[in-house]
Amino acid sequence: MSTATVAARPGAVLADLLPASRVRDAALVLGGAALTGLAAQLAVPVPGSPVPVTGQTFAALLVGTALGARRGFLSLALYALAGVAGLPWFADGTSGAGAVSFGYILGMLLASAAVGALARRGADRSVPRMAGTMILGEAVIYAVGVPYLALAAHMSASQAIANGLTPFLIGDALKAALAMGLLPTAWKFVNKR
């Protein structure tokens, strides 16, 4: 099947442009987990917050969108399980499930599946639809991460929002803008071929 045929096929995501095989799927899942682990090392502390700004959320949403719901979820599940097992690839080279920011990782699992499902419906092919997809993905991450932060760090809801949501909104808008440019552009390139 040619790249143009796959690109034209409804329900395709960017990863489907590669020849199909179980080896491909395993490599994509492993690659998605590795990309997320590498992106987590791009961490900048936020004064007053136990949660740093990282490239992790961008990678998780990019992985879900490019790989689709199933492979995206499996990538983030592998990332989470390897980190819980001791691989130091959470933010700042940490590991384990005891961090107050672990809820964001759980949120990324769900977000990668959500954005991957939307990508299968063509949400990654235009800037406006990609904007909505990224906003939804970020909302899912925060919907799990902020309450987890409140419980794990013994914060009130308003403290958790002030420390685990508000400082990250501008950075997340920049990450979403980058994704809104990357993925629709990739599809335009593929469709021209």
C-alpha cells in the first residue's frame, strides 16, 4: 500500500504510513516511551511548585496523536511502568510512583489515548482541529494531575490549582502551538507526495 493510499484512508494516523507489522508497532511503542522519557529530562523548576515544567506533556500528546490511541496508550503505559520499576526517566531523572507529580503521568496515559482517538478521526490534519485536540489532551492531564497533587502534597484544591495548573498554562499554550504546526504540516507534506 502506498503512502498516498494510507494518507487518503480515513482513520489513518501518521504511524500508519510505515509498513505494517508487529515489529513496527513494538518499535513505535518503545520509541514513544523513550521520547517521553527523554522529553521529561527537559525540566525547569517552577518557584513554589513541586512540579517542574517539562517536555513530557508535549511528547505524550505528540506520541498519542502520531501513533493513535492504542499504541499511544501502550507507549505511555510502558513509560509509566518502567519509571515505577525504577528507570530514572521521570522529570529530573526521578522514578517511582511516590512523587506528588505522578498523577500527571497517569493523566498522560489517558490523554494519549484520547488525542490518538481524535487523530484517527482526522483531528491532526488541520490547525483548528489540532488546537482543540491539544486543549482536550491538556485538560485530561490536569484533570488527573491536579487532584492527585492536592492529595499527595496535602494541598487544598485552590493551592493545587495555583501550584499545579496556573504556572503551566503559558508553556502548554506554546507546546500546543508547536503541535498545531507540526502535525497538520506533516499531513500536508504526505498528501503532496
